[in-house]
Amino acid sequence: MELVIGLLIIAIGAFCQSSCYVPINKIKSWSWESYWIVQGVFAWLVLPFLGALLAVPEGHSLGELLTAGSSFNIWMTMLFGVLWGVGGLTFGLSMRYLGVALGQSIALGTCAGLGTVMGPVLLNIFFPENDPLSQLTIAVILGVIVTLAGIAIIGVAGSMKARSLSPEEQKAAVKDFNFPKGLAIALLAGFMSGCFNVGLEFGKDINFGELTDPMYSTLPATFLVTLGGFVTNAVYCFYQNSRNNTWGDYANGSVWLNNVFFCLLAGALWYSQFFGLALGKGFLTESPTLMTLSFCILMALNVVFSNVWGIILKEWKGCSGKTIAVLVAGIIVLVISCFLPQLV
């Protein structure tokens, strides 16, 4: 029963993340770089910091944890957060050219597979004595393969969509639709976004051990990863503010309250995925396979729900029944991928 509860919590977080781009559509009169960094303040700084405090037992402090822990692991966690930040930037562009459904599907699918595998592989380079490669069991590899198969099927549906719609219909569904360009960006976004899980692997022991509730134990590492990602995004967004002369966005009082509110909502929905991941893993401790695959499961469910939103937002409007059938088949495979490894 606990495994089901853990997966359900992760699913709720995935649903929230897949919904985070809906509030962004309510933002008025701000350039992309302005609203992106403001929602990032909430998504990557404020909320992760508050989440990390949950892992700090009474009588201790977060500063104590970060200064007493392994400086190597802390800096590596932040470094992979910086690299993940590149994925975050290109992730937004992938949806610009492919739409919410297809953009998230390809980017998150790549992220799911590479993120799961890269963590143990890189840890093995630095800490071979801990045998991190033992995490990559047959069941885990099977889960990754099935997940990637589901993503590939959805990618086929996207290709069918690109071929079947006229340029006018493509623009009606996604304003800047460009499948070749979007595909390349989405693959890059997925590769760099996989660094998030690598950062979590390096930071998984950054907590107070038995004093920390298992449900909150990965939240300090999550904060360090998102902190690194915030640095990457801030540098780029502030550069774009200067280049495009959009600094005035932040002083536009007529829309400030509206925009900050929806940035906060978008940031909270985005952070929910990793808060849910931390809580969900607290119920998966009896299954090493699901613990290792939890990040992959989260990304797979993100893809499922992003495609649900894609259908709601009519991004697949005008596609043939065959294309929709392929899309639904991919979604079903992804759902199966969440449970299949536990049955092996």
C-alpha cells in the first residue's frame, strides 16, 4: 500500500508541474526573460529554500548542514544544478517550437532516461567503492527502456502531426511551430535537464541522517540544484533584459500584482514535482528499484499529463484519428512503465 501512496504522491506532483505553464498564459505585457526569471525566484529559490527547512530538525539550522557536510558533494550538487539550468532555458524554447505536449514529451523523455542512468555512472567515477552501478539493475534498465519507448511513440505522433497539418494549421495550434528546430532543442534540453537527477544523487546524503524525516531527506539537495539552476537562468535573463531593453517590465506597476501572482502560482506548481518526488520516495524505501526509478517515473508522468494539457489546449486539433491513436498508445506505454519494473 505504501508503494501505491508513494507513486500517487509523485503523480500529483507531476500533474502540478505539467500545469505550471497554464498560469504563464495569464501574464501580461512582460517579455519572456522577465516573467521567466520572476517565476524562477519562486520556483528555484524561495520555495526550495522553504522545502529544505523541513529537513532541518529542531535545534539545528540549514547553514549548519551546508557547512558541516562534504564540500565536494555540495559543490558538485550545485554544479550539476548550473548545468541543469541550461536544460531549463532550452526546455522553454522546446515548447515554443513544439508546443506544451510534444515539447515536454521529447525533452522530459530524454531527461528521464539519461537522468536515471547518468547519476550512478558519474558517481561510480568519483566513488567506485560505493558501487553505485549496482543501482542499475535489470528492472531499472527495463523501466528506462519502456519509458523511452513510450516517448519514441509520442515522438512518432508528433512527426505525423507535422506532416499532416498545413503550415497555417501548425501555426494555429503552436504559433512558432518548427519540428526540426524544436526536436534538436528538445533533445539538448532533455540531456542537460538530466543533470538535475545527477545533482540529487551527489547530494542525497546532505541531510541530518536519522534526525531527518525520510520524506524530506532530499529537499536540501533539491534546493542546491535549483540554486545552481537559478544562477544560469538569471545570467541569461538579465542579459536578455539588457539586450532587449526590457528592464522596464519590472517597474510596470499596472500589471505587477497580476504578473507576480501568476509567476508565484507557476513557480509553486513547478516546484511541486520535486516536493512530491521527495515525499513520494519516503514511501518507496522498501523498493530499491522504484527508488532508483523515481526520477524516471516522475518525468514519464510529466509527459503523460503534459499531453493531456496539449489535448485540452487543442494543440492536436486537426490531426487524424491515426495520429491521436499513436499518441494515446505512447501515453499508455508511459503509464505502464511506472509499474512494470516492480513486477519483474
